[in-house]
Amino acid sequence: MKVILDIKENSRIPFFMEMIKSLDYINVIKEVNEERTSKFIDDLADAFNDVKLYEQGIKKLKSAKDLLNDL
């Protein structure tokens, strides 16, 4: 299972990372410190959430035609 975390308090990051790395069943694949990359990941997670809500019938999404017309 993959989990994306957003640590809001920078002062707590070193402690949290040290704790996570000490657990042998967790593998830290990548640490993202760049704001632009973090924003992209947030946007991508939002898009996946929108698709999940659409599949559950909770949210209606625009068609590709409507999206192109908005441009």
C-alpha cells in the first residue's frame, strides 16, 4: 500500500522521518521537498479523489467536449 503524507509543521519533520525509517516494514521511496512537485502531487491526488467520487455517483464531471469548450 502507498500512502502520501503532508507534514505541516517543518520542525517535526526530522523526528517523524527518523521514526518512520526505524520501522523495518516501511520503505521510504521518495521524499519531496520541492514546492512545485508537491503541488503537482496534491493536484493529482485531488484528481484521483474526483474520479473515485464520480464512480460512486457522488460527483458529476465535465465531458471532454465541455472541457475543450471552456478553453
